[in-house]
Amino acid sequence: MSIAASTTETPVLELKDLQVHFTTRIGTLFRRKVVKAVDGISLEIRRGRTVGVVGESGSGKTTLANVIVGLQEPTGGELLYRGRPVGNRSADRKEFGKSITMIFQNASTALNPRMTTHDIIRDPMDVHSMGSTVDRSRRVSELLDLVGLPASAAEAVPAQLSGGQRQRVAIARALSLNPEVIVADEPTSALDVSVRAQVLNLLIDLKDELNLGMVFISHDIQTVRHISDDILVMTGGQAVEQGPADRVLTDPSTDYTRSLLGAAPSLLRGM
């Protein structure tokens, strides 16, 4: 089952029966056990739409995110970029790496503490030799403004910024290569309640302004409700429900989705 497309345009990314299985050894006899972290997920990711991936801890959603951005090789199924299988050639990987970027859960550990904000945002452009030195610095200034940070933040190191500001730096870095899709893995869970909604609203605005595709990973279905056009509910590595957000959240077809809706407190409550 895959999320229905709202357009005939080729998806940026398409996952077909994707699998990530690990073999481990357990017990005193070292018996083999196969862990199915992702087991048969099919999904389409298009520009201008956000797919929310929700599930409890251990459901496989972060492993799925790692496959989408190329940090984890699938053990089965297909991952297509613009209708073509993602290959291992360096040219293919370079194009893929520019088009699909990631915002990690905790900006405090994801940002180099010794680098200034300017250098953190410029670093991906340096790696991909994008434009001239002047172009890259100009791009950094544009991105700071885009994510709502003052120009003075360019010379600050992460320790001199608040948690919300650090996450905005991480978002700016993810945007530096003009990606088609951003994968956001629990991007608000490490933030104070007072800034979570601000960051979520920023992501929504950026998606609309830049026509981004977005995959938003969270354990909180209420937060996913706030940001998503489509929703994939995972447990045990499998999709138990997926489809347009309005349908999944107002008329869930599985007890698991209903339990998430009933049990999870909203990260946005009280804002």
C-alpha cells in the first residue's frame, strides 16, 4: 500500500517494498535472529507535500529516514530517484546527496561546536563546489534571513545560540544545496515547548515557499497532524496505515492508529 499521488508528476523519491533486515546473534548459543527494522514499505515523496512518519520508539521510522537520505543501504526492495534506481556510482550519489538532505533531532550534537554559523551553513556548498566563494557567502546571508536569524548570528558558534536558533541553523544548512526533499527526524523533540510551534511553522512556510518535499519523522501523532499532508503509521517496521492526513486522523482504520491518537499528548498543547 502506498500513499496516493495527487499529481501525475514523477515523484522525487519512490520506495517500493523497501526492506532493511539485520542479522544478530543472541543467547549463549549465538542463535541467529533476523531483525526486520523496515519491512515492505512503499511510499512516494513529491515536491510541495509533507509525508509524516509516525510510530512509537523502535517502530523503524528512523531507519526508514536513513535509507531515504542514503545513510543506510536497503536489503530489499527499490529506492528510486526521479524514476531511476539510486546507483552506487559517485556521480549518482553526488546528485542524490544534493537533492535529499536531513535535519537531525538534536542540533547541539549535529553541529560542529568549533565552527561558526557561517561556516556550518557554507560547508555543504564547499563540499559540492557550489558557486564561487562570494556566491557561497551571499547564499549564507540569504539563508540566515530565510530561517529568521539575524546577520550577527553568522559569527556565533553553536554554544552561543539558543536551542531554537541552533535548529534554525541546522535547517539553513539543510537548505544550502537547494534540495528537492528534506527529511526532518524528530526536529522539535529536543526543543523547549515555547519554540516548538515556531520551528514547525517555519518548516511549513519553507515547504510552501520553496516547493519542498518533506518527510517529517515523529513519535507524536498530534505534531504530525499539524504539519503533514500525508501520513504513514509504522510499527514493527511495517506500515499499518497510510494515506491523506485528514482521512487517517479523522477516520483511522486500525486500532494502533487510534491508540496513538488517544494516548499521545500533543507537543503543541498550550501554545
